[in-house]
Amino acid sequence: MAPASSPSAKGKRPHGPASPAKAAKRARVDSTGRSSTTTTPPPRSGRTSWSLRMSEAAQRTTNPIRAIVDNMKVAPNPDKPVISLALGDPTVFGNFNLHASCVDAVKKQLDSYKANGYPPATGMEVARDAVARKYSTPEAPLTSKDVILASGCSGALELVIGALANAGQTMLIPRPGFSVYATIADSKGIKYKYYDLDPSKNWEVDLDHLEAQIDETTAFILVNNPSNPCGSVYSAAHLRAILDVAERHYLPVVADEIYADMVFSGQTFTAMAQLTSTVPVLAVGGLAKKWLVPGWRMGWILIHDRADAFKDVRVGLQKLSQVIIGSNSLIQAALPEILHNTPQSFYDETNAQLERHAKVAMELLGKVKGLKVVVPQGAMYCMLGIETDLFKDVKSDVEFTEKLMAEQSVMCLPGQCFKYPNYIRIVLCPAEDKLREACQRIAEFCDHHRK
């Protein structure tokens, strides 16, 4: 016979351990002889459920390209293979590859087992020194103390924008221009105004419009040369004119020079800092485009400040660098060899190939009625104007790109991604045969939809 205390004696399953609340209640009954009810205090957080929302900074953060492209959702023509002229990544098509010396430099550091730890927040001394030696000129000398390494050029831009402007201040950025400028500013509560570029002058800055945007909230002027999305390259004279505006209003310049030296025949790249001894310039660049390794995420900031106006900003950049505790240690360690062992012939061939592709685009699209082609001078892009009044059923750049994808399976970015409607941007990186076919399809599309 089972003991009286066993489950079978009672006909019930045994209870688990008493809850803390019941245990506390029983303890009170045992010690006082009286029963009482315990009350659970409300959560100190003030919350009553797991209903969580993103932060205000996250809510503010948007990428204009994603906002437009994600809403397009157009299926390509199943009878034609997709050719994308939308992505500014030179590596995805397989015809642009890094130089073997860069691979060797990274392998060497990987095999050394000496580049696996945390680097200094602003970058390894040997890497910063290598960047300084690469970009120092007699007109704009640099030392390792003038270099800060970052996680890609976009990371460098985030550091610079955060160090120069407070929430509520304004930065001046180009239109059309790279969308990430606004994305970074939005995330930090920094305002921005656009200054116009003039397509009739190969996308030079409209200097009067630039100056008209300046007010007491302006923190700095951002200049992108060579340009994404325009493919323009500014002359030294034009850059001096921009610097004159900055000097008159005591505004520093942020020079986005990620496409430095990526220019076509007859063009010369000039770093803005070489042209001034008074205007403080923060130049940003990186390995992504010129060395054809955007995924390596190695960028830098060059602090040009012969007037010592950036003394406090330097400290700010160093502090902000501590947020991510430095960029990729492996690529930093390889940076001296990457920068100084890559032969000039590699850069020359990259530029020559991009120029050949630009000529293909001009040959096939330059005479298409309804398109206005601004001849690119460098970088890896071309902007095409759309004369909507010449088309019977295309009323905007977004509609043009949607119908082009649906009918011809060619993907381009509408100009609205760069705050410049009725233009589209094409990338010049695909293999020449693919680019030629894509341009032929664009021409065919225009012929079909023209009035």
C-alpha cells in the first residue's frame, strides 16, 4: 500500500515548487497566524508589455535610393537577361579586379599572425604614415598625425560630418549628389541644403546658388570631385572659385575625393587642399574605387589645416573614432604595400577601360532623340537627361526606369535618387559587350516610346 502522503493516496499529481509569492504568503501565515495578500510592485521601467519601437535616430535615417528603388518592384522581361547599370560596385561584373600585389600584401599580413588585434582607434601608425606619404604634396603637406583611418569612405564621411556639425546646423551638399550625405545627416539630426550643379557646364557648381544657401547655421560646404553620379571632373580654376566662396564666409570644406585620379584623357584631378593655404579642408578617400576593393572597407580622412583652425576638430575626430575602436586591422597592416607597391599601369588601365566604356555609351546613346547625354570626364558614371515631352507615355525618370526594366530588363537609377528628376544614372563598369547591349536596349526603348 502506498504511503498516505504519496500521489496515489490523494489521487492527485504532486505540485511543483510554490511560487515566490505563495511562499511569501505561507511564511507570513506561519509566523503571524494571520493571512494577508501580497502585491507585486509595478515595473520600474513604466512598461506593461514588450511593445518596443526603434529609436528616433533610426526613424530619421533613410537612404533615398532604397526608398525609391524598393517601391518600384518591377519584374524584368522574362525573355531578356537582366543587365544592371545601377550598382556602383566595380567588382560585381568580373571584368575589374584588384592587382595581384594587393592580394600578396594581405596574404603576407594574414600569414604573419601579427595583424589580428585591435589597432589604435585612429589607425596604425605605419598605415597612417603610408597614407600621408601617398597624398602629401609640397602645396599640402601631410604627416601621420594628419590622417585618421575609417571603415570605408562612408565611415570617414560619418566621422567628418559628426565632428563638424551639431544637430540643427546645416551642411551644403551638391544636387545631384551622393545620397549617403543626407542619410548620415538625417541620422544625426543635422540639416542640409542643396546647391545646384549645372549640366550645361559639365556639372560645375552654380556658384551664385551655392553662396545663396549660406546662412548663420551653415557648418561646412561638401564638394564631391570627381563626381558620383555625374562623372564630372572640376578644373583647378573652378575649385579655386568654390574655395573663394568658402573663404569669404569662413566655412571649412569637406572634399569627397574617393574617385581621386580616376579621370579620362585630357582631364586632370586636383586635390582641393593643394589650392588653398587658408581654407581648412577635410578630404576623405579610400581604397574602394581606385583599388577596386569596396568590400575591404578602408577609408581615410586627411586633415589639411595650415591655419590651425581644426585644432579642436582634430580632438573631436579622435574621440568619434573610438566609437568603433578602429577599422579593419588586417587591411591596415597591408596598407603600406597596397598604396606603394601597386604599379601605375594598374590605375592607367582601369581608367582606360572606363573611358572606353564611356565612349561606347556616348556612341550608342549620344544621338538618341529624347536623351540628353552629358559626356563623363571621370569616375564610373554617366547622367542621361530624359526629355519627357518627346515621349508619348513616359512622364518622369522613375516611370522611365520602371518601364525600361519591365520591357528591356535594364536596370538604371532614376535621377530622383540624387534629387535630380528627369535624369537617370548609368554605371560604366559592366563588361563592354554587356554595356553595349544595355545601351542598345535603352535606344530601342526610346524608339518605341517616342511620340
